[in-house]
Amino acid sequence: MKVRLVRNLSFEAAHRLPKVPTGHKCERLHGHSFRVDLVVEGEVNPETGWFIDYSDIDDAWAPLHAQLDHNYLNDVPGLENPTSEILAGWLWTRLKTPLPYLTRVVIHETCDASCEYEGD
């Protein structure tokens, strides 16, 4: 049996978007309560009854959370222009090795706006 598991995670961070048109509201320093959904897919082990332990996802997320939470994203290498699109790809690159079954990263920047990335 194949399943899809979703782990809902979050972090708080400030950023600004340096490449938007002059006067755009996102050009100014602001912050978000980012929500991140990490989606993994695979076969359920018939002996254990599960596919992957959620703690394995948490372990892969922990160093990235430490790097992002309550920080200024523009100062993080690779996030100098921290759009949701770039952030999703940045997370994917860092999570795909420890989570080989990763199939999607979803960034919720606000309550009603999100970006989904499924790799190249």
C-alpha cells in the first residue's frame, strides 16, 4: 500500500524582497509566520504498519529550522532574494538527501498564499 504523509512545520522570520519594483510593499522589511508542509510518499512496511516515522522528518527539518527561525532570511546564503519560490527550492535542495521520499515542499507565506515545489 502506498501512502502520502504530510508533516506541518513552521518558523518565524523577517525578510524583504530586493528585486520587486520600487515602492512595492514587499520591498520593505517585514515578517511572516511561515508554515511549511513536507510531503513524503512511499510504501507502508507490512511488519511495522507505517511508511516513515514522523520523527525522521523532524530530524531532517531541525537544522534548517535552527537556521531560519527568528532570523533575517536575506542573510542566509542562497536566500538573498527570499521569495516563497526560492525558499521552496532552497528547502528542497537541503531536504532531498535526508528525505529521499520527499515529493513536495509547500511554503505558506500567509493564510491565503502558498507555493508548492515538487523538484525539477
